[in-house]
Amino acid sequence: MEAIAEGFDVFVHDGEKAFGAVRRLHAHGITVYIENAGDFEVPLSAVKDVHDEKVVLDSGKLEAGLKEAIRRAHSGEDPRIP
């Protein structure tokens, strides 16, 4: 697995649109900035994969508030713009 670095995009499923980016690294987790929601702490145990400057999270290991923020990350975007 590739080492996580600040600025990597964050996903729940590889191949989908990123919902945020790694803001900081900690000994036991990462801080992820989620669009339209702010910063969230994510434990390293919730990281499923890291490759190609992408961090893929395991949705089954995320807290409810974080899941809701991910669900709403792109809600303010114009759906007509790809």
C-alpha cells in the first residue's frame, strides 16, 4: 500500500468522484476535508486502500456523521456540469 500524504483525494469506492482530500496525517489516523462539511478525523483502521494518490475508505468502519457528510459532499454542485 502506498504511503498516505497530504493532498491525496479521498473516496469510498474507487472509480467514483472524490468527496474530499487528506488535510493532515496523525499517528492513528488522518484528517479529511470534506466538501460542504469541513474536517473529519478518520482512523487508519478505516483506510481500505491507498494507490495513485488516492485514499479509499471502508464505509463499514465510518461513523454515521462522517457518512452523512460524504453523502452530501457534492450536493451544492450543478448536475449539468460533468
